[in-house]
Amino acid sequence: MPKSPAPLRPRRSYRAPVVLDVDAQTQAVADPVSDFTRGDFLAPSTPAVPAPAASSRRAALEAERSRPRRAQKAGAKKVVRERVVVKPTRLSRADRRAAAALPTTVPETHVSAGPSVADPRDPRHPRRGIFVENRRRRSFHVFVLVALTAFFGTAALPSYASTGEATTAGSARTALAVQTLTGGDATAQVVSRDGLGIAESPQALDSTTNSTVSPTVQALAVQLMGAVAAGRLVGSTPNHIPEIANLAEGKVVPNCGVDYRVLQAISVALDNFSQVGISDINRKCTGQIEGAGTESAHYADGGGHAVDFYLLNGSALTGGDSRSVQLIHLLDPLVPSGTGLGQVECRASISLEHFAPFSDTCNHLHIDFLKSSGATLRYG
């Protein structure tokens, strides 16, 4: 680092002092004016040597620091400088807890002074009033706001936004709103949703040939599987209940479909009897070739267009017993014209409106929809 040039005029503070020895004076004067003031009365002990001029400010500061301090006067008391640091006293944590547990000592005049109470534990303390009470009020407001938002948000959702319709329980709820409208010989299934009627074509209800399962068919199948779970709907060997279970799950299994009118006939039987047993639905699904063979309504046109009841309320059916006749009278006003009815030779002659009787073995009750003129039963 280059040195700064020497100042043109040296400062007075940098000049070395002249040291004089008072005891070496040749004479003393009593005149206080001239005593130790005239140069000829003062005899320097050593010639004064002028201090060399400092070449820079840094050198001058170092010379100033290296000068010896003045000797302390004899008998003078040495002054010792001490640094005094005053720190506020702070209670320990245990002491603070003990003090907090003690009852308040605030005077009554302060307690009745309102918001100027000094004890923070007092409910009227300003800090407590600002933070505690407002925090409680704010929490209550937030809770009310969230509750109202949830209420109005749920009420604003349309019913079709529910995901329950894709589940088994959702399909069962849909089935509760199913109605059947009839006009002449043609019928159409109507499902009521959100106050609107959604009609499904008869072709959509035929699960024996379609590649998809109609929501109406699935909903009714779900109801029937509920009866299976309760033990009210039972199968036989081979078991045809899995054909209904596939529809309840919305699955299309080739050659295992079930006519929607067969499902409706089973539902009518469940509404009037505590237990219903079915022994045959779709023989093409189980590989059965019996009776009329491939021409049977159980097998022809995809199969599943007929149902055989073999049990009602724990009693086996013959097609001519009292429970068989009771079910025939329940179904006759509901089925479409041309619906086949077996076991004509197994019972006495009865008056029928829509059934078309034919001969069959007397160990079950056969209901046949292969040649029926309507797509659904008059039932809902």
C-alpha cells in the first residue's frame, strides 16, 4: 500500500513534549508570575530532541500510541475503572409456575376497573379479551360458514350426479321408481328420474340378445338378488340363479340372458309368497336339452324366455295344486296376450284371459313368454 505524502505543516499535537526536571533548578523564585515560566530559570535535564515528522497518518497514530503515559503522582489514589452491567432479574420456570398457581393479588379497585385489569388470567384482561374471545367468535363463524357451504352445495347437486346409480344399491333405488305404461298390446318400460319419464324401448329390455344390460333390467335383477340373499328365492340343480346375478352386476354373458318378463313374473311371485323356488330359466346357458329340446322357450332365440316354478312357501308344485292355481290367477291379468302356460292336463279347467295353456309334465309350473305379444307385464 503506497504511503501518503507528508503534510506540509506538521500538526501541533504530534510535537514531542519538553521534559523538565524541577529539582535541577539552580535557583528558585518566589514570584508566582515568573516561577517556572521563564526559560532562563529552567534548566532542562537533557536537551530536547524534536520528534521526527510523521510520514503518514498511520505512522502518526502509531507514534501517539507508543508515547509513555504520564507517571502517576505520588500519593495519588489509583483509579480503577470497572464496567458495571445491570441485568434485570428473571424468575426461573419453576418459580413462574408457582407464581401462576397462586391466587391473584390484584386490588379490588383494579378488578372493577374494566378493561384495565392487570391480571392476564382475568377474563376482562385486554389481551385475553382481544385474542381469546375473538378467536372463539372467529372459530364459530368459520364452522357456520363451512356448514352452510356443505348444505347448499349438496342441495345444488343434481340427482344424476350421484355415483350410487352405478352400484348395486343405486340400481335397487332406481327399481323403486319403475312404472309400466300400457297402450293396447304394446307396452314400454318407463323409469322416473328427477321428475322426468325416461322410456326404454322393448328391444333394450331383451337381455337375451343385446350386448348391454338395460338399467331397468339390472335394477330388477338387483331386487331379486336381494331376495336370494334373504333366502326367499332359491334355485335347483342345475342352478339358474347365476343368470340373474350376471344381470344384477351389469354383465352380459352370451347365451345366459333372461327375458325381462321372466324377471317380472318372479318378482310377482315374491310379492305374494314368502319363498319361491325356480328350477329352470335359460337351458342354453347350462347346456340342457330337455322336453321340447332346442324349440323350447328355455333354449330357443337365445334362451331364457321361460321360467319353471317348482316351490312356493316350501311346498312342491304340480301345476294343478292350490298354490300353482293361486299364482296363475295372480299372473293372468298382468301377462301379455299369448303367454304360454303349461300343465293344462294337471288341473281342472279354469277361466283365463291372457294365458295360452298347453300340456307339460306335472312336477312344476311352466310360464312361457316366447310368443307373447307384449314386451313387459302390466305390473309396477
